[in-house]
Amino acid sequence: MKTGALTFFILSVILLFGTLKYLVELKRPGVYPPKQVIKKRAAGLAGSACICLLVALMLSYLS
């Protein structure tokens, strides 16, 4: 169970870094994907990161 929790923690950190990357791209002028697409991608990654973090917390408390 601890390896599963650790895996979900690492996955949530990676997804949060991806979210931060898209948020930084959102501030730059003249990026190719439209800002609405970047916002959707950032929101999707942030939501996935939150779900992974919740699963990791539940697994760490169960073990």
C-alpha cells in the first residue's frame, strides 16, 4: 500500500508541475494554442492532480 500511495503522490506532483507550466504559458503573449485551450488543459491537469492526491492520502492513512 505504501508504494501505491507513493506512486500517487509522485503522479500528483508531476501533474501539478504540468499545471504550473500551462499557467506560465498562459501569461506569455502570442502562444499558439488559444488561451481557452490552455485554460482547459490546466484545469484538467489540476483536477487530476487533486484526485491523485486524495487517493494517495487515503492510501497512506489506510496503511
